[in-house]
Amino acid sequence: MSVAKKDIKKMTTHQLQEMKTRGEKISMLTAYDYSYAKIVDDAGIDVILVGDSASNVMAGHDSTLPITLEQMIYHAQSVIRAVTRSFVVVDLPFGSYQGNSTEALRSAIRIMKESGAHSVKLEGGSEVIESVKRILSAGIPVMGHLGLTPQSIYKFGTYTVRAKEEEEANKLIEDAKLLEEAGCFALVLEKIPASLAKKVAETLTIPVIGIGAGSDVDGQVLVLHDMLGVTKEFSPRFLRRYLNLYEEMKGAVGQYIADVKSVNFPNENEQY
């Protein structure tokens, strides 16, 4: 059910924390442009992620690595113009924060100033903790991301489930604690065993959002184009398609083509 305009209450990090405290699940989806963001916001989503997955679903790349900071700012600007309720998180793209906390702060400030977004997200734990602290020191809210971190795909070599072995699972737990202690307001866990995700969510006081991490976390996130069925090649176990827009839109375009060629469109009522 859509949220009535009179009931709109702007989402904040404080409200997200309160949702975890009272056990209310947090809903989160990606969006990359004005039109889709307006639909998602009007529907009442809690958090919109302007994800670097735009590199895949908007630009057609086979990984998230090629998207630039300027492109992320452009997508974030488009989303912000549509939003009246949702809390907007923007991914820091690959190369804009790793290994250089000064560059990380500069990137985060550009996103916040030029787009009007509400927070940033970055991938990694101890490896990027200095960047996390530097960004937080400027008063910019940071969401962490552990487990499968797509920007590290060439390091992992596969998109398979992460942290199945004890050593990696223990590191993930320690990294999660590290991010919370540094001051992150929330954490995304991607494609890890459900039992491990549950343990992390119970250990941390900040909200934990899952994608392919089971139901015992504080909320869920999916890529909008995947859950609407706009994309069709990507079909992991954790994805539930709520529509099949690819086929519906393809059918509509096909009907339009047929109507144009048969001079059925425009008819007498569709012209001046």
C-alpha cells in the first residue's frame, strides 16, 4: 500500500535505528533515475540505494568496476529530485576510496554536495577502515558492506557465496564490529550463509540489511530491475521476481510497432 502524502515522514538514520530496536524490518531497493525513484518512493520504501549496480543494469557492463564518481553523482542527482520520504544511500564507486582516505573523503563530499544524497556506502572492513573514519569525521553517514563485495570480483574470481569457511566468517564478524565501532549507521551483508548473517545481526546494535543473507537480518535489499523482471539473465537463488516487465514491455513495444505499420496508430481520436 502506498504511503499517503499526509502520512509522509522523512526517513533518517535515527528512524532506521529505531526500526531495528523495535523489530520492524527495513525495506531497501536500488534506483538510478527520476522516474523509477519516484515510483519506489511513492510506494513507501524506507531506503533507496543509488547502487554502483547501475554499471550493470543501466550501462550494460559485466561488473560494477567501470562506473565513475561523476556518473554516480549524476544518478544520485536524478534520484534525489524524485524523493520525498526515502533515505538515499549512494555507493562510492571503485577507485574513489580504496587505499587513500583523503581521496575517500573528497569523493564522499562531492556526492553529498553535488547530489544532495543522505549518506554513502562503501565495501570492505579493516582494509578501508581509515577511509570510513575519515568520511565519518566530516559528519557524513556511512553504510558498510561485507560478504560478497562486487568491486572485489577480480580478487574473489567468482560471485559464489562468501564466508562459508570459519576463517573468513570470523573475519567478517570482526569487520562488522569494526565498522560499527567506527560509527557506521548500518551494514549490508551480501550472499553469505543465513546462520552467519543472523549472528552478525544479533551481535551488532546497528541495522543489518541482507541480500542473499537469509531472513534473520534487520531488512532486505534487491536491485530494482531484477525484482521487477526488467533484467532476465540474472537469476540467483535469493532473487524473487515480483513482475516480468521484460516480456510485458517487449509485448507493448511489439504492439506499438504493429499499430504504426498498419496505420492503426494514431486513430481519429489521437490526432488534432
